[in-house]
Amino acid sequence: MNDARPRDIGHGGAFASALAIACVGEAIVAHDGEYSRRGLAWLAAGLIAVVFALHPRGVLERMDARSMTRVLGTLVGLGFLRLLSLPPSGRFAWSNDLRPTDVDATTFHALIASALAVGVLAFWMRETWRRVLVGVLLALFVAAGAWVIRAAPYSDAEPRIDVMLVQQESATALLRGENPYALTFRDIYDSEHSDKPSVYGEGLVANGRLQHGYHYPPLSLLCGTLGLALLGDVRYAALAAMALVGLLLYVAAPGRIGLLLALAWWFQSRGFFVLGRGWTDAYVVLAFVGWSVAHARGSRYAPWLLGVLFVSKQHLIVLAPLLPLVLTGTTKERIAYLARSAIAAALVLAPFVAWDARALFHSVVEVHLAQPFRFDALSFTAWLANTTGVVIGSGLAFLLLLPAYAFAWRFASRGVAGFALASAFVLLVFVAFNKQAFANYFHAIVGIGLCGLAPSPVGQSLPSKYDTTSAAE
């Protein structure tokens, strides 16, 4: 394979990417990832910035490596500032999972402050010592995450969010040998007797029970089950996934850039909040970053990891049309790559298809298609509905994918970095105009955006091709 070296995203693209990540993070902060005009303003700014990230021009293109380090350092500083000034969990009564709600968070903030101090020290150290301090930072991150999990314990009697109920009960069922996709769950929001709009689709609640099983693909189920089996809570598996993402970001771009990328992910302003709520998107980011690093380094395992990525969550299928940005070589080689990916995806799904294909399809596909429009979503369609009463479903989001794809195909750089930034752009468009859009979706987009910087540090691009004859394992 003699394809050309992929273009770097450029200093301007890196700057705009960091700006977009900061804006999306602030959009989550505004109202803990739910509808607010301030959040939408930040979201709009993030969309504009990611457009420049894909197609940098003018003054942005003239940034040097030192300026890039300053930009990432500012992004990291913003994350630490938010973590030290905000509560570890949600800012509002409906989003605060701590028990008691006014629990003393001194230990948590001390861990964050310690991480800030160690991070500053690591920045100025030689690489040998920096690696040691990255290990210290990893330990501090895990300790802070474990504190959040313990301070926001899951309660069967009083679950705070349905995602935690579904995850815990599904993992428990799997350990008992029961099919999690054939379960029903208690409706903790009492939708049938509530004056508020139901968060579930028509016909999905009957006699106080949700008429579906585990509603995500098996990857998060298997990971969460391992966390429950080992430590009694599915969120410990998500914490491990988040920890691995930071390490991979550092490994992908060792040095100061890698350190800052790891810090930006580990200590993102609302990362611990997302962890505490029990959302599964950490596995999406881990799958994306893991595949990106493997592909950038030409590993023969990359095609298999791509298959795992596409079955980590349903909506990631919208990234498939972007694959020409990153898959190189002859048509035969690309088909072979995709065939391995398809086999890996099939292997993840196969046991549950064989167990009960109908239950799997209903819980993973039909339930999400039936989900109602959410007026509390952090989306521009929610703004339209709240302002004018005009409700637009998911159709607009799918329609907007077409110009988003066209823009990405035309302007995104070829290679891992370009694919990651294009993926963040497409997902941001898709989620921001969809019927459901909350903190977990945007947190995953932040991770994917950081991945766009990791395999392609300023001034240096790693080979972004799959070559079985010279693969570096």
C-alpha cells in the first residue's frame, strides 16, 4: 500500500477543536445537560468552532505548537475550575444523586486540587518523570470517581434515574442466567399517573412496568455486569473505561500534549456527574479511542475494534459514511477490513440474538424509535418546541446529516484525526437537532473530539493506514 501520508489537521484545526470542546462542556454545565437557553448558546458556539476545526482558515492556521499547548492548558484549567467550584454531582435537586444531598465534599475537592497540583508539576517535568506522575494522576482520578460512586449509592428502593435501575437489574439478571433483554422494569417516574409528559413511548408502560428489557447493545451490559460482579456497582466498570481513555490519549500523543489531553478528559467539568448518573457512554469513548490508536499505529486488531465500536451504542451507525476518510488502500483491502469489523460486531451480538432475537430487537431498536420528543432536551428542536409549540421529531436530525456528511467529505483531513473531528461534528449536529439530547451524549462527543487531537499532535501525524504486512502490534 503506497497511499499518501494523511494531512495533519493543522494548528488552527487544533485550536478550533479545543474551543469547540470547551463550548460543549459549558453547554453541559449550564443546566446539567438539559434544556436551557444559555446551554444552547454554548452549543451553537461549539458547532461554529467545530466547523472551523474541520476547515481552518486565516489567523487560526498560523498557531504554533506553544500556542496549542496554551489553548489545551486553558481547556484543562477550565475543567479544574469548574470541578472545584461545582458540586461533585448535579447542581439541582433533580440532578443531585448524592445521599445525603448535602454530603461533605471536602475529600472530593481535595483529590481534584491534588490532581491540579500534580498536573502542573508533570507539565514541567522531563518525560520519564512525567510518566510516573501520569500514574499518580490516574490514581487520583480513580479515587475521585470512586468517591462519587460511594457518595451516590444505588438504592433499589429509591433509584434516582431509570438508567441506573435498568443497568443494575440487567446485570443482576445476567449473573443469574436470565436474559436482560427479556426483562421488564419498574417505572420509577409513575408515568401512568403523572401530569408531566412521559419520558417513555406510547405502549411502553403498562401496570407500572416498562415493557422492554435492557435498551443498549451488549457491550455496556457485559462491562457493567463485570463491574457489578467485582465491586457491586455497574459504575465501577464505567470508571475503569474512563480511566483507560485518559491513558490511551496520553499514549497516543506522549509529552505535554498527551498529558493535557488526558487531563482534559479525566477532569472534564461534568465528567464525574455523568459517571454518578450511571450513563454508559464511557464505553463508546473507550471503543472510539482504542480503535483510533490501534488504527493510527497500523495494528492488525484495528478492524476488530472498529466492529466493537459500532455496536457500543445504536446511534453510532451514523458515523459509517465517514469511514472513507480513514480507510485506505485498495478496494480489496478495504473490503477485508470491513469484513473483519462486521465479524467482530456479529460476535458481540450473536449470543443475545441466539438467546432471544425478538427481545433484543424490541429493546435495542423498537424502543428507541418509539421514544417521545423531550421538551427538556438540550437541543435546538426543543428550543423551537418550547418557544413556538412546534414539535419536530428526529426527521430533521437525519436530514441534516446529509449536509454534515458533504461538509466532512469535502473539508476534513484524511486520517484518524480528521475522522475523529468529523465524527464529533456529525454527532454534534445529529444530537443537537434530535428529540433527545442530554449530558451523556455531549460528554461522549467531548471525548471523541479529544481523540481527534491525540493521534495527530501539532506538527506530527502518525501513519493512518491498515497494512497487514507491516503492522505494529
